[in-house]
Amino acid sequence: MASDEQTETPLYDKFSAKTYLKSNYSVGADGIPDSHEDWLPWLLNNLKDTFAGGKLSGKRLLDVGTGPAIHNLISAARVFPNITCAEYCQENREEVEKWVRGEEDAFDWAPFIKYVCGLEGDSDWEARQVALRDAIKHVVFCDVREERPLGTFDGGPYDVVSSMFLLSTVGKDRADFDEILSKLGSLVKPGGTLVLVCDLEATHYTDGRVSYPLITLDAPYVRQAVRNCGFKDVQDDILFFRSTEGMNWDGTSYIYLTARKCAE
Ligand SMILES: C[S@@+](CC[C@H](N)C(=O)[O-])C[C@H]1O[C@@H](n2cnc3c(N)ncnc32)[C@H](O)[C@@H]1O
């Protein structure tokens, strides 16, 4: 699918939480998240550095486009005791809620929590699991195309807003990207932090059943777009893939970016 085709979020009504989790979030026999060219260890290490670095303060974090996945909140929950997961697709929200309630058929994130504990030098992964479940206070509907993405849910502004692999999946072009980024940026408190992960140079990905178009982005563009939304101290780390064979995705790299919102 070409990147300039109209992107319709309703495509995400067909999103299968279970298929997505199975194809993206498995763990090898060695207990290490099993991912193409180790992108998951790369991501979890970056999140550990961001949240265990002692530089962020506050209580409340908003994760936008959480999907059915909570791995990117493991390090965050150590610092932020009040987390809101905002997601468009009901099946994804239900999957997160099931995990928070500890239901039997929920996805098993324990290997990811153990892995992150290993990175952080924390031996009590079970306590971290309890703390993460406790920290996820809200799982809410969100549509980032709307003027007020969280609708009547009034939780903002937040100390941290994070969003992984969402921004390039919504909208049809860079103007849409800028607009959605600006809405997310407005949910961050002055002095607060934005944490973003985006695909670079990609036109689509597929979950094996449905192909999702992506806005084609490059790192300089993303950095400048973040600055244009009133952020400074933009820092990033790029993971370049040597090969994308078998990834069902046609990009070149992922960018992990953090930035601090300028004081008003
Ligand atoms: C590629 S998935 C990323 C999920 C998760 N953050 C991760 O890292 O695995 C993109 C997510 O964005 C959600 N999404 C799509 N359109 C959206 C919209 N308009 N508003 C909010 N979320 C949306 C999808 O339902 C999906 O869960």
C-alpha cells in the first residue's frame, strides 16, 4: 500500500490484539525478547535509560496508542504511579484491562518484566508486576484525529506523554503527522517530557492479515516537527536494520526520541 493513500483509522477496527501480540512480542528460550535484529532489547534499554536515569519527575504519564501492549510502561511505572493508557481499538483496550486484572487468558508479560528487571538490576520482578498493574489507573478510548483526543476524559496535562509506533500510522501525510504531534504535545505539561518511537522511511506494515499504510518519515523531519511543537532538548537514538526480510515492514530504521516541553 502506498504511503500517500488515505489512511482510515477504522482499519484499526480489524486489528487483532492476539495476532499482533503473537507476531511482535515473543520471548526466546534465553528469556530475551525475540525480535528482528533485537529491536525490543533496544527499545527496552532506551526506556530504562529514560526512566531509570532519575531525570524525570512527576506522577502522571499518558501513553497514547498503547495497543494491547504494556511492555513500554515497565520502566516508567517505577517512577510514575499514575498511568493512563489511551487507545482507539476496543479489543486492545480490553486486552490491557485483562492483564491489569490478572486474568488467566491475558497475554503473559512476565518474561518482559523479568528482562527489564535484569536491565535495571532489580531482582523482584513480581513486585514490579504488581506495581505496574497498580500504576495503570485508566484505560481510555482515544482518537488522535479528534480535536480533543481523549474526549471527555480529562486527565491532562501530563508529566510525560509517550507514544510508540502510533504517529506514522494515523493520517495520510506529514501535515497530518504535524497536527497529531501538536495535539499530543499539548497534553504535556510545561517542563514535561515527550517520549516517541516512530518508524522511519516506511510506507506500510502488515500484521499478516491486514496491511497498514504508514506516513513516510525521516529523522531530521521528526526532530524538527517535535521542536516546532514547543519542545527542546531533543535527543534520539536510531536503530538501523541491516535487513528487513521477514519483518512485514519496508522501512529502514526506528527512532527513539525524548524531548522536554518548553516552559510557557
Ligand atoms: C502499531 S500499533 C502500536 C501499539 C503499541 N504502542 C506498540 O508499541 O506495540 C498502533 C496503535 O495505534 C492505535 N491507533 C490507530 N489509530 C488511532 C487513533 N486514531 N487514535 C488512537 N490510537 C490509534 C491502533 O489501534 C494500534 O493499537
